[in-house]
Amino acid sequence: MTLTHAEYSQIGAKISPNGQAFIDGAFCDAADGTTFETTNPATGDVLARVAHCKAADVDRAVKAARRVFNDGTWSRAEPEHRKEVLLKVAALVREHAHELAVLESLDTGKTINDCMDEIGGDVPNFFQWYGELADKTFGKIAPTGPGALALITKEPAGIAGAVLPWNFPLVMAAWKIAPSLAVGCSAIIKPAEQTPLSVIRLAELMQEAGVPDGVINILPGYGETAGQAIGLHNDIDTVSFTGSTEVGRMFMRYSGDSNLKGVGLEMGGKSPFIVLDDAVLDDDLIEHAAMSAFWNGGQNCSANMRQLVAAPLVEEFTGRIIERVKAFKLGDPLDPATDIGSMITKDHKSMVMEYIQSGVDEGAKMVTGGGSDLPGYFIEPTVFQNVTPSMKIAREEIFGPVLGIMPFETAEQALAVASDTEYGLHASVFTQDIDKAIHMARALPCGTVSVNGFSEGDIKTPFGGYKQSGSLARDNGTEALEQYLQTKTIWIQTKPG
Ligand code: NDP
């Protein structure tokens, strides 16, 4: 249920966030007692001091996670029991959705509407869906002659690490925690330093739901401290990471330098939104174009920043996009009337502003947006036309509210420009011709292609990237379970009866 601005503000005023780590079923400080601040990016106010976990804390959490994994309380529990507990987590998140959504909005600067969609919907749905899978995930029996029975069984990988980004804190936590716990792993979670609060609160709800001590551990800290310690730990069996390609590479190295743990990576993107010449420029298409670039203030790995539009349509498309974008309202993220909240930090705002300046310097034409006078780290949704494929804003991930329009002559030219990137996460294609749609969808080198609508898919469909957007691992769908499972063959020699 949507509340009013005043009601969300009242909830916010009452929240007193906990910044402690959660290790072995108890809240605690970092072993060395150090803390860091987390702030509200829309106001600059300090929200809480947060435990700064380091290698010693990670090690303590891993020992607890290993103890409980080995004693089987969770890893060998009846699958129906794990299901029941994860369904309870889902129910508790729904029950506390308003409080969690306000906490998320305060810590991230995301709009309350987005936070409610995520925490009232996506997050509990993940716990429910993977909870339901706990007693429906089977191995296989391979065909053999009469002298053997060959069982291909699935076992939990062991201890799963997860290092999370700041753009969807609780959604990303659910993406990693729900499938790993459903199959019986214990989890070590590091939220991003900018956005630890909702994930810490989730731990409390998970304990209330009946997740045993040691199965879920939350270690706030910096990448260079807690993140690196997770990557290098010799007793973590698999790690799932979402964030920048640069740090994703480090997790590959950490694995090579330690115990060769499994590494699942979901990283950046530079996704195209392609409007072929037969597409109908109706309100629906324009809404998808605008949301694909500006949802979450463009702080989204699948943001369709590069908008490739067939030359005959480009003038009308540009006019209608400008009109739509000017209607977006920037402002207090807790106001349900706000469409775009704050950038995550001052530094991030500066980086996005540098990209905007580079677009101007390289000759693209800025037709709307370009900054903001609001206090906090706001940037107006910004649209460039006459963007060319070699420009910095067309090649590098901006992670902010910037949309670039690039005209093209033929579908094959659009395909070539769309594919000419080191990334391969997502693409959207608009056309009335099913054959063209299928051709483009098959040819685009990326993990998700969305036709006649911008979508990342849903809980049932795998999400991840080709090229430098990801490793072979996928989040979501039944595919996500593979990140947290081992496959064992049991070959039983039999005697003819
Ligand atoms: P990072 O990749 O730096 O951060 C993601 C996570 O990795 C955070 O938890 C971070 O910790 C951790 N981390 C950082 N450095 C290390 C390290 N040396 N070893 C282990 N873990 C580490 O992303 P940023 O937050 O710096 O954002 C930079 C850019 O990355 C963005 O502008 C965007 O382009 C991209 N990005 C992509 C995301 C996606 O969804 N694919 C999400 C976020 C960012 P901490 O933050 O606590 O220091």
C-alpha cells in the first residue's frame, strides 16, 4: 500500500538504524572496533555509524558458517524445512516493507516508489520462489548397462560469499541469499559501504524466521578490506559478485591466488535501445525509452543509454523524448510524487557530470538536463543528440541519468554499432516485424534481449552478461542455483539379480 509523503517521512523519523555486523546469529562490532559513516545522499545527513569489518571478522564469520554447514542443521535439513523458513522470511519482509523501503530510500537516495516496488514485491518474491524450489531441485540418473546405477547428485557448494553493489542493495542481497540458502549453503554477505543498512536489518528478520546461527552473516566494510578478505578466503567455496568490471576482474584473481573458489560475476553494461524504421512511435515506446535510461537515475547496469533510432524517425523520437523527460520530477526521494532521486554520492555525481561535459566537448548536442541546483547529489535527466559511436559517452558506462540518441540508416548498421562494445548485458529492440525482431535478438551478443518493451525479465529468467559484463554464471531463474551447487557422480556397481 502506498503511503503519503508525510507518512513515509514519519516512518523515517522514527527509524534508528543498526550499523553493526551480524555474525553467528548476533549483532556485533568489528573486532578492532572501527566504524565508518553511512549518509543520506539526498541530504548529506549521517544515518548511522557502521562496523568496519576486516579480515579477522570475515574469518570469524567463515568459521561459524563452516561449523553450521558441517553440523548439517541447515545444509542437511529436510528441504521442506528450508522452504518453510524462506517462506517465513518472505512474509516478514512483506510485513516490514514500509520500514525497509524507507530505510533503503534514506540510505540510497532512491525514490520511495522504486523502493516499495522492490521491497514490497521483488525481494520477498525471491525468497518465496527459491524457498519453493528447495524441495523441487533434483539430480539425475544417467543411462547405464545392467551392471551399474549412475546417480548425478547435487550438493550445496558450502560457504557462499556475496559482494554487493549499492544500486539495488536489498534486491541484490535477495538475488544471492535466496538461492544459496535454498540449496543449503551458509552465506557471508558484504553490502556496499554506501548502503549497508537494509541488508543488516534483513539479517534480523531472517533470524526471526528461523535461519540458524551462522547460516547468514552480514559483514559491512570496504571493498579493499571485507571484500578482498572474502575473495581471498581459503574456506569460502564460491563467491557471487555484482559491481564494476574492474572489481570483477579482481575476484577472478583472488580466486586464483587462494583456493580456486567458484566466481560468479554480474558487471557493467552499455546497453542499446534500437528503434527500427517500422516501429510505431507511440506513448508506450517513448515510456520504455525514457524508463530504460532513467529508471533508478540511470544507476543501473542494464540502463539503455545508447538509443539507436532509424534516421526517418529520429526527429520525432527526439522531440517526444525531450517532452517526456521534462515531465520527470526530481526531489525528496521519500515523496511518492518524485520520479528521480539522488545520485549515490558526491563523487559519483562528479563522475557523471564529467561524462556530461565530455559529451558537450566531443560535439554531441545536449537538448535537455545537464545538472541540478538542488542540495544533495541530484542530476536532471539529460538527453544528447548527434551522439557518434566513438564518443566517450557512447563507449563507457556512465551509471547516471544520461540518454544519447544515435541515428542509423540500416538495421545491419544498428546491429554493428550496438555490438561494438566490450559489454554484453542487455539490449532492447522495437519493430513490428517478427522476423526482424528474431534476427536482431539472435544476433545481439548479450545476456538479455527485450523486444517491444524494456525489461530485464523476471525472477524466472536468468540474468547475466556476455563478454565483460559477466562470467558464465547467471543470477535468477533455476540457473542461479548452479552458482551454489556442486555436482557429484555416484557410480554404483550392481550385480545382475
Ligand atoms: P565497485 O565494483 O567498486 O563495488 C561493488 C562492490 O565491490 C562493493 O561492495 C565494493 O565495496 C566491492 N569492492 C570494491 N573494491 C573491491 C576490492 N578491491 N576487492 C573486493 N571488493 C571490492 O563499484 P562502485 O561502487 O565503485 O561503482 C563504480 C562503477 O561500477 C559504477 O559507476 C558502475 O559503472 C559500476 N557498477 C556496476 C554495478 C552493476 O550493477 N553491475 C553496480 C555498482 C557499480 P565498497 O563499495 O563497500 O567499497
